[in-house]
Amino acid sequence: MIETLTVPAHLDSLKPIAEYVMKVAKMAGLDKKSMYKLRLAVDELATNIANYAYADDHDDKKDISLESNISQDSLIITIKDNGIPFNPINKIDAEMEVVQKPIEERKIGGLGIFLAFDGVDDFSYQRVAQQNINTLTVYHHRD
């Protein structure tokens, strides 16, 4: 099953994005902890897109598009924007270096992407046809 949402790339869109994520996570049968972690990851990405992706773009078409694919095994959410290229994986690598430092040597903040993606099972980034494509996957964990 596929569900979609397209909203303006503004911080005001974070609430409908969060509602969308919770809706599809519930449809996928995720437990509350997995739902929260997925929402955190999507919120972090959407916030970065709203704040930075279109900084130099004066075009009015500044959207964030989300598409979810629900299967028996997983929930996959794809987030697309036409903003400047930004690969969150590079940021995760930098944040991993910070996490490994003693706490007294760390700067305050700057761990949002690391903390967010620590809660999803898989994350990938592609830049295709002038689009940033971020894909998050949460698998159904069976005991």
C-alpha cells in the first residue's frame, strides 16, 4: 500500500508531516517505540529541508514530498526535495566522531541526525534528477 503527502517546505509543515508519519506507522502495525523513533527521524530530515534546502532558491515551488510503502515486512518512507544537494550520511559520519569523544570535549548540540537515524533500521540517500531522495526503512520486528 502506498500513501503520499506533499507540503510546503516550511516549519509550519512539521505538524502535518508528523501526523502523516504516525498514520502510516499505525497502518503498518509498528509498535509505539518504533513509531516515535521513525517520527523523530522524519522530523529531523524535514526540519533540515525546511531550514536549509531552499536557502538560495527564489522559486515558489519549495515542497517536501513523502511517500510511504507498507509491506508485510517493513515500512519505507521516502522523502524528496528539490533543494540544494545534502547527503545526511556525511553528517552522520561527522556526528559519530563527536559521539566517540569524551563528553567534556563535545560542543553542545549537533547530534540530531545521528540520534534520529539511530532509531531506524536502514537509511539511504540519493541525488537523482536534481532531487534529494532520503529513504528510511523500519522492519517489523518479530520475536
